Amino acid sequence: MRRWWFVILLLVVGSGGVARASEVVIVQSARIRPYEEARQAFREALSRQPAVSGAKTLHPHQFTEFVLTDGGGREAAARFLVSHPVDLILAIGGKALSFADRFRQIPLVYTMVPDAGSRLVFHDRAAGVPFSVPPRRWVEVTERCLPRARRIGVVFSPGETGGFVREARALSRVQGMQIVGTGARSAREVRARLEELRGQIDVLWMLPDLRVLTPQTAEAMLRFSMEERVPVVTFAEKYLRRGAMIALVPDYRRMGEAAAALAERLLRGGSLKTGRREVTRRTRVRVNAGIAKKLGAFLDTAWLGGGD
Amino acid sequence: MSAEPAGLTFRTRVLFYLLTFVLLLTVALAALLIQAQRTSLRTQFEEEGRTLVHLLANSVRLDVFAADQKALLRSATPVLQNRNVEKVVVLDATGEVLMNTGGGQEVSQGAPVLGMGTTGAAPGGGAAGGLPRVVLQEDGERIVFWREVLDRLAYETPEDLYFDGLGGSASRPSVLGYVAVVLSKEGLRRETRAVVGRVAVVGGGFFLLGGVLAFLVSREAAKPLARLVGAFREQGIMVESHDELGALRDTFSSLVTRLEHAFATIRELKEGLEQKVDERTQELARANDELRRARDLLEERVRERTAQLEAMHRHLRQTEKLSAVGKLASSLAHEINNPVFGIRNVLQELHRKLDLEPEDAELVALSIEECNRIAKLVRSLREFNRPSTETPEWVDVHRSIDTMLILCKKRFARQRIRVETSYSAEVKRIFAVEDQLKQVILNLLTNASEALPEGGGTIRVSTAASNGIVKVRVEDTGCGIPEEHLERVFEPFFTTKSAASGTGLGLSVCYGIVERHGGRIQVESRVGEGTAFTVELPIGEGEDERPDPAGG
Ligand SMILES: Nc1ncnc2c1ncn2[C@@H]1O[C@H](COP(=O)(O)OP(=O)(O)O)[C@@H](O)[C@H]1O
Ligand SMILES: [Mg+2]
């Protein structure tokens, strides 16, 4: 099946004279602002790099968009995908990826998906933009933003984020910092672990750890931050609003643009060596200045101006 | 005013009504106010309970999740400090009591755990934005507010860690446990009592104010009445009664009766007066009439007297004139008479003695004739003013007239004049000079016949007697005398006839004769109709009529 499709693709590309607009279907999990930003950026970027057929003929791409949480959105998308010749699917969000995973004959690009590995079951030729922020970046941002912070507290489940913490610990040691990590097997233990960290740390990391992080534990961490006057570095903007000081978030526009780059390559017929291919990520640092002021933490915002 | 028992009654009545009104108003307002306040208090109370239970449910979420009893107590403390809160109960999802601050089991046993669990987890509940349901349990002493403690126990997908609003079952919260806030009704009761007390105070104040106002109003309202009553008393027309209004009513009706009497009297008086005025007016009118009549009479008399005076004056003037003319005429006649007689005698001598030619004899005879005529004229003149030489005697008036009529008979016949006589039997004889009387009658008859035309006419001679005066009247149907001549006809030599026929002495001679007899002669005439001469003569001396000397 896969080979047949490639034959077709090669034939089309090789024929050179056959001009056809690329049909791109965008499937989006929900209508939230980050997804919208990514989609917008994707469309813009892809339109700037239109499909080029052999003899440099320019063709505009044809975009069709579906939002799964819209009434009947899922069914409409499925109907469209089976009845139209589609050149590419862009999945924005985890649910969109799970949905698109079933159409394994259509090239797939995904973005804004934190757990792409567990969601890709059938599709073996999908390319996506990595969502998570690597430990190196966490250490770097913590060091730059909070120059006085030396002891970094973190509550983690060894099964989920054990590797991340290990890597971070090594990196921070290089920077002259120290990770004070306590493992927790479940969310119910988090409070007790936090109690152990009282007075021991200068900054608390809140990691995207499904085992450990629940609404209750997130709140407990934020309360701990408030009580101990320890800034929290987190991974999502929503915690920033609730009391975290620094958030290391993916740049949603960049996520869209990176997906566009992948898509463009795929449409042009670029081969993928492995089943999956990810492009370099970009992160943004968002700061809740009000919290910083309240906590009295020394915040080097000048560094932020330089971009990430 | 207040000392008068009658005055108090009206005022008291007004005051009583006003006070009753104010009291009712106060009570009604107070009842309304209290009801509204109670409702509002109760709503507030429930609102407070709901707020508290929401607050509690949110603040103990973590503690319930962690089943941390110490933390629970800490989290519940702010709620417990509310003075209405009796106690706080927290259960976990299975209904196990995590905390019961007040002790006692009755509340936690009554927890509607199962019912809430199903409703709370209903689709679209809790997390959709609205607050979870609060269940109220109420008895006499307290109200229990139950609420679930809801939260999402975990994030289902890594994406949920990052983003909110993704939708799907992941966002549905689970029931972590239950909280109950027990509010004592004591506070509500206390506040209600306080409200009632305040309203009572305000109502009392309102009533007092209303009472004072009512008092003032009643006083003001009673004032005019009191003044009226006072005025009536001063006038002494007040009928005493048990209250002012009754007294006024009685006074009024008595006044009305008196007024009716007064009006009746006035009406009667008026009618009498009108009648008197009528009578007086009639009297006045009568007097006025009499006065007018008297004035007319007076005027009439004045006119008459004036006329008499004028007539007398005229008469006097005429008399003077006539007498002067008469004297002149008689002296003239006397001077003429002798030469004329001398001339006639000479002529007669001549005629007798000389044998004259017939023509000469004729001339002489003519001259003698003329002389006779002059003599006759002169005699007439002398007659006019001659003092009566002949002695008067009793003369039969009718016979004198008849004699004169016979004398003229021939002439009247020629002239075809009809003569009518109408003699009064009372006229008999008068004491007068007969010749002169006859002369007067003859002159009047002659003038009448001369006034009548050739074709004839009527001469009427009538007599009458009254008060010793005999009237002889000679009328004709002749040409009449113009008015301007009437005054002059008695003047000597006034004539309208030709020199041959008239001398103008006839009437003046008549006038002289009648004057001498102490009578009057009057003329009435109208041109074209006729003339009437009336001679009035006194019957004469002695008045007693002597027997006819002729022997009847
Ligand atoms: N009966 C009479 N009717 C009309 N005129 C009369 C009558 N009597 C007298 N007269 C007038 O009075 C005048 C005077 O009268 P009298 O003295 O008798 O003088 P004589 O007769 O000579 O004229 C008359 O000329 C005549 O005009
Ligand atoms: Mg004469």
C-alpha cells in the first residue's frame, strides 16, 4: 500500500507537467487559542512555500479544516478524508493525532502533541514537532531567570520523569545548581513529599508528570510556593495564571511553522529515513511578573528580552 | 376652649379618628416592614450558608483529597469563625466522617450522600461553570447546608496537563467528599427580634409623631368651629347642646326658623308699604290734577281779566276819541247850521217871490234841497254828541222795532230782503228816548240792507232780556266786515261806501245814543257770512216796571 502510494507520488512528481494543487486537511482537537495560533502559523508558512511541480510551476495549497469538538466535526472530517484525494493531514493536538492515525495511507504531520508516541498506533510514516521542553532548557532558563536560585526542588515519579530528572541533575551540577528531587509514587504522596522539601529549596519545578500532577497536587505545589515564598517554574501557561512564576511553554506559532516545514518537505516528496521525523523545537519563557513581585524573587527579565 | 365641655367633643372626635388612622397605618406599615425584613434576613441567612458551604467545599478540597484532618481543621477555621456557624462536618466520598467540629452524630447520619452523588455528577453539572447544588436540611434549631466537594482527581491525558478547555470526559470532576455547614438559627432569631424591636421603636416614633400631628390638626380643625360657636354665644343665639356640632345644628335650625319669620315679616311689611305707596301715589295724582285744574282756571281767569282789561282799555280809547271827534263835529255843525239856514231861507224867499223861469226855478229848488240835506247832516252831527235834550220815557221796544220795519218795508221788498223777527216775551218796555231808540234801529236796519246784495238776503231782528238789560240784535247775511275794520266802524266818517251813499256817521250816532242811555253796542262779523249788531240797554230807572202808559 505504502509503496503503491509512493509510486503514484513519484509518477506525479516525475511527470513534471501535471499540475495539481495540494489538498491539505487540518484536523484540530479543540478550539483553544494555542491550537488556533499553531494552525494559523502553519497555513501562513505553507502558503509562503507553495507546492512546486517539476517545472517550477506554482500551485496554491487547498486547506480544509475540521475541529473535532465542534458539533459533527469528527464525522465530517472522516467523511471528507475517505471521499477526497487528500495529500496531507495536519493533526493539531493529541486527539486529532489519534483520529488521523487511522488514515494511515495519507501522509500525516502532527504538532502540539505531548504524547505522540502513545497516540501513533497504526500510522508509521507520521512526522511531528516535539512538544516537550528538554531538561537542558529548564536548567538554562532557571539559571538565567533566577540567578540566585541554587537548590531546585522537584517532586516526580521515577517511572514517568525519572530520566528527565536524572539528566537535569547532571546539567544543573555543571551550572552550580543542585536538584533536590523526591520521588512520589502517586499524587496522594505529593503533599508529604512537599512537606519534606519545606525550607530546603530556592525554586520548585512543576514537571508534566501525569502520575504526580493532578489539579490537587498542582494546587498544593502552588500553595507551597506561596507559603514558602519559593517561585515555581512550570510547563504550561494555565499554572502561570494560578500562581506559578515562570512557564516554559512551546512557541505555538513556531510549532505551526515547524509543522509547515515538515509538510512542505513531505509534499515535495522528500523521503523520510525513519518512520517519524521531528524538527527542532522552540520554547518561550512566560513570566508572571505580579507573582515575582509578591514573592520578592529576583528576576532577571533583561535576559528575556533577547528572546529564546 | 378646653374648659368648655361642649368644645372638647368635636375636637376629641377628630383626634380619635386621626389617632385610629395613624395607629392602623403604623401597625400595617410595621407588619409589612417586619415581613419584608424577615424575608430578607432569611434570604441573607441562606445566602450566607450557601456561600459558607461553597467556601468550605473549595478550601477543604485538597485536605479531603489528602484526608488530612489537621489541615481540614485549619481550612475550616475561617468558616467556623462565623458566629452563625454551629459546626462543620466533612465526609469523604464514602460517607466516612473526616471531621465533625461540634461532635454529635445526628448531622452526619442525616447526610443525603447518595442523592447528591448522583445529581452532582450529572452531565453539565459542576464544572460547566455553575456552582454545584447545595442541599438544605432544616429543623427548629438549625439549618444544615450540604455540598459535595468536587474536583478532578487526575489529568487523563498529558494534554490536560497543559491546556484547559479541551472538552471531553476528562474535565468532569469527581466527588471527593461532602461538607456540611450547620448554621444555628439563634442568630436569625436574634436578628429578627432586633428588627422587630427596631420597627417597634420606629413605629412608636411614627405613632407619636402622628399623634402630635393629629393633635395639632384636630386643634386647627376645631378652631374655626370654636370661633363660630364663640361668635354665636356672643350674639346670644347659641342653643346649648351636649356637643358643638349638635349645638351648631340646633342653632342653625333655630336661626333658619327665625330667618323665615323675619322674611315673612319683611314680606308683609313690604306688601303693606306697597299698598300705602300706591294710595299715596294716587292721592298725589289727584292733588296734581286738582292743581292743574286750578291753574287752568286761574289762567282762564287771568286771560278773561286780561281780555276784559284790554276791552275796557280799547273802549276807553275809543270813547275818548269819539267824544273828541263828537265835540269837534257838533261845534262845526253849530257854526255851519246858521249860515245854511240863512242860505235856505234866502233861496225859499227867492223861489216864492220871484217868478222864475222853470229851469231857474228848478235850480233854486235843487239848491234848497241841497241846503236841506246839509241841514240834515248838520243835525245828525249835532245828534252825535248832543246831551239828551229829549226826556226819556217808557218805550215799548218791540213796537219801536216794528215801526222802523214798516218804514223800511218798501225798500226791503224792492231789494227782496226777507225779514225775520224773534221777540222775547220778557222784553217789554225800557226807559229811553224813543226817537233816539228808533234812530238806532233804523241805522242798523239801513246798514244791514246795504250790506245785502241786489239778489236779496235775510235780516233777522231778535230781542232778549236778562238782569235788567234788554238786548236787541240785528243780523244780516251780507258781505260782512273785514277784521281790520271792526274797530273803526263806530268812528265818525268811517265808511266803505261811495260819497253819495255813505256818510260814515250812522254807527257813530248809534254809539253816541247808546252810550247816553248807559248801554253798550257790539258788533260781530265774518266776511262773506254776515254781521250781527247787538244793542244792550238797561231797562231803566226804578227797575220796577210801570204799567204801559199806552194802556197796554
Ligand atoms: N250791516 C252792515 N253790514 C256791512 N257793513 C256795515 C253794516 N253796517 C255798517 N257797515 C259798515 O260801516 C260803515 C259805517 O256805517 P255808517 O256809520 O252807517 O255810515 P254809512 O252807512 O253812511 O257808510 C259802512 O260804510 C259800512 O261799511
Ligand atoms: Mg249808514
